[in-house]
Amino acid sequence: MKSLGIRALLVAGILIIGIFCLVPTFVSTPLPGLSTILPDKIHLGLDLQGGIHLVLEVEADKAVENAAERSAEEIKDALRAKKIGFTKVAKTGAWDIEVVLPSNEQLNEFNEAIKSSFPRLKTASTETTPDGTRVLLTMDQKEVNDLRAMAVGQGLETIRNRIDQFGVSEPDIRPEANDRILVELPGIKNPQEAINLIGKTAVLEFKMVAENVTEEQIHDNKLPPGVKLYPMRPSDRNSQETKIPLEDKTVLTGQYITDARVEIGSRSFGEAHISLNFDPQGAKIFERITSENVGRKLAIVLDGVVYSDPVIRERIPSGRADISGSYTDEEAKVLAIALRTGRLPAPVKILEQRTVGPALGADSIRKGILASAFGGLGIILFMIVYYKVSGVIADLALVMNILLILALLSLVGATLTLPGIAGIALTIGIAVDANVLIYERIREELRLGKTPRAAIDTGYQRATITIMDANVTSAIAALILYGFGTGPVRGFAVTLFFGLAANMFTAIFVTRIIFDYLLTERRVKELSI
């Protein structure tokens, strides 16, 4: 009797916890027309509440090229610091760096400087030319592969950070083969704005405005070598499309940005502008650029568009810059998020885009619930007709089984998908299967002339091993599906695993308590089975 009371209290406690997880949530659901159908704490997948599905490709080679360009600028600083003369340091080819020394007198000192400060660079060739000693530095394939992998990983984290700040609930973001990233955003209200934010490369570059370029040269597109035209960002004051000639060389990139904030100050007459702060190395580079180009214009280029081209009035040692213009508050906010959460290390292009409407998801939920309801009702009626009172006990366990599955989904914050609903429907069948095994074994024992008490003891004892074997093997399969599957497959695996766990608890533990109560407390002499 004491054991029965403890077991009953344990079941009651678990049942109360399950109801506590669900009752406050049976109020509303974000999908129209589905009130009181599903708990709103159970996160719905893309196929149920709508949203967008994107497959992105990171152009990782561009990240390697950017690394080579940064290395070229850093080599210049290192050579100046060591007082090693040079006439040229520039990226050439995909990711090689060409260095020209006035002579070979400082070649050994140069090699030592590269070896100590730039270990990822290797000397590909050294030759004497009329201009001096030409050294070609390159990166080995392993370093290139590492940079590519880092670009994809950093791109993944950057996109995840942007989406987190954008406020999307339960996003699914994961890498795929061939430099690709899969993004699923369920329940998003403004798909296009999210796509613009995710796909925004936010490649921030600082380029010098070209001097001595005439309007005629711009009109005829006959520009000097190393000069290209870039579009200016249209504004409310100037909506015409204009272009500005810039030196193609990037003097500084957004790689060194540590923060980007929206500010509204008197200097911009109450308009929003973006305040940028650089890290110590970026501040040093920015100071050198401003000190060497006082009086010239420095263009701030974001994704190939010139946002501002202020005149450098003086040397700026503070490591702070501003992107100003006629921004709306929303434009400034999205731009700041893109810069603050990290510049994508390489451009990203959208390979595949699908939008799922909430109406389709609502219809899927209705049909899935109806299918599960009809299937469950058929099973309930069959169990009552075939097993009588014992069938009612199995049906009570079945209802508790479904309640525990939903409670577990709510408790761990799992996402329910359409295949997940199929997993719940499958679990209903598996749940009564365990009861059928137990009941048939009890029937066999009763036919042998055993008492109800002995028949139940033997039936549960011998059927439990079979039930455990079947459920454990199925649970292992569910774990494998979850580990190696994608979103929909994982949704099925989650509900299947939770259903198997709940099934073993209700079929073996809960129903046994009810039978023990009937035999010990109600002193039933004959089982209705």
C-alpha cells in the first residue's frame, strides 16, 4: 500500500508539471483561426507558421583576397617600422603580394621580417629587375583553405547575430556543403526586410576620391588607370543618380570596426548618422590615412555604394568615423545592425529562396490534428470494445502520453513541424501497441488458471522486456535521425523520441498503478480484459 501511494504521488506530480507547462499556453496561437488548438509556447516550424527558407553561398575566395590586401598594408607598416626601403607593395593575382625593394642589400632583413611577422606568407620567387629586387609572396593551399573555412564560419555567426538582433524566434541556421548556409526563419512578418539584412554583405571600404578627373572623362568613361566610378547613395535632398570617381585601391576596410551606433546630433541637424569606432590597429591605419591626405576627400563605401565623401580636414588620431546622410531611422537601424554584428568576411549571394504563407501552415496544422484525432478516436474505440475496462485504462494512458509529449516540447523549447505531427500520430499507435502486448500476455496467464494478481504480475514482467527492446531500438533510430537529419527530419525525430519515452512511462508504470489500485483497494476479483 505504501509503495502504491508513492508511485501514485510520483505520477500525479509528473502530470501536474505537464499541465503546468501547457495550461498557461492554451490561450492563443499566432496563427489566425487556430485559437485554443495548439499551445503557443510550442514553437511552430517553418512549414506550420510560415516564413522564409534561404540557401546562401559565401564567396569565400573574396575573403582570401581581402586577407591578402590587408596583409599588403600591414607589410608596408612593418617595413616602415624596421626602416626597410621599398618601392612597391601590392596584391597581385588572386592572393599573391608583390614587393619591390630598391636593391638586394636588405633582402635578408626583409625575409626575416616577413618570417617573424607574417608566418602565413611564403616566398614564391625572388628576382632582380631593372626596378630593383622583386619578391613574390603567396599563401600555401592549407592557409587558403583555412581562410575559406573561417570565412564560412564567420559568415554563419554574423548572419546568426543579425537575425538574433532582428528578433526572429526559433531560427534554423546551419552550414551546408560547398560554402553554403541554410537559413529558415519561421513566423517572420517582413520577409523582404529580413532578406535584405541577411544578404547585406556590409563590405565597408574606405577609398580616396580620385583627383584631377574631369567631367568629360567621367561622361566618356575614359578614366585614368586605377580609377573607377562608384554610385552615390540617393538621398531625399538629391534623388538623382550620380557617380563619383574613386581610386580602386582600398585604404581601409570594415574589418577593424569594433562598434557601430545610430546617433542623432546637432551637427547633422537632428538627422540619424552611424558612428563607427575602430580597434587600435584600425585607428592607427586611419590616423596614417588622414595625416597623409589632408585636404582630400575620403569616400566611405558600403557594398559598392558611396555613402559619404567627407573632406579630411586634419589628422584624426581618435579612431572614430561617421557615415552620415539623409537616413530614415529604420535605414540607420538596419545599417547599424549590419555593421555592429560584424562585417561579412565575403559577399553572400542567395541561391534559393522560398516563402511559406501562414495560411498554408494553418491548413497543415488543421489536417494534421484532424488525422491524429480520427486515428486516436479509432484506437480508443477499438481498445474499449476489445479490452473493455482494461481498454479504458489503456486509453487514459494514451491521453496522458500525448499530454506528456506536448509538455516536453514546451519544456525544452523544441520546434513542432508537420513531420513532427506525423511523429505524434505514429506515437499513438506505438503507445497502444505496448498495452496490447501486456494485455495479451495477461490473457494467456488467465487462461492458464492464474489469479488476476498473478496474471498481472507475470504479464507485466514478461511483456516489459519486449516493450523495452522495441522502444530502445526505435529511440536509437530517432537519435540518429536527429543527429544527421535536417529540419523536417529532426522535427519527426524529436516527437518520436519524446513519444517513445512517454510511452514506456505510461504503458509500463502508469497502467500498472491503476491495476494495482483495482486489485488492492477495490479488491476486484475478476479482470475486465
